[in-house]
Amino acid sequence: MAIQVATVARRFQYNGMTLPDIPGLSVDAVRDVYAAQYPELTSAEIVSGDIVRGRQDITFRRAVGTKG
């Protein structure tokens, strides 16, 4: 039995938008890159979904809390 290596496509979701993947970066690094455009991502929670048919959905959820 041979081991097969398959690549997993990542799809990033935030606030109803699909953000393109940035190959070669970790999920945290991708969040940091998009935080330049969406500052609320700096404190967002990362929710990784299961891998289905070679694709993994990763969702950035805004942190819920009070200011001050």
C-alpha cells in the first residue's frame, strides 16, 4: 500500500465574504495579512472546518465583547 500526498485547498470566510488563499502562509499569517484591510481580524477567532473533497473551509469570527 503506497502513501499518497494530496494538497488541500483552503477557503477563507469572513463576514459573508470569501477571501483568497495565500499559498505558503500559515492560517495565522493569512489572518495577519488580511488584518491590514480588516482591522477587526486582529482579535478574530479562527475556526477550521473539516476537509471535504480536498478543500478546508476556514472562518474568521469576530470577537464578541464590550469595549473599555
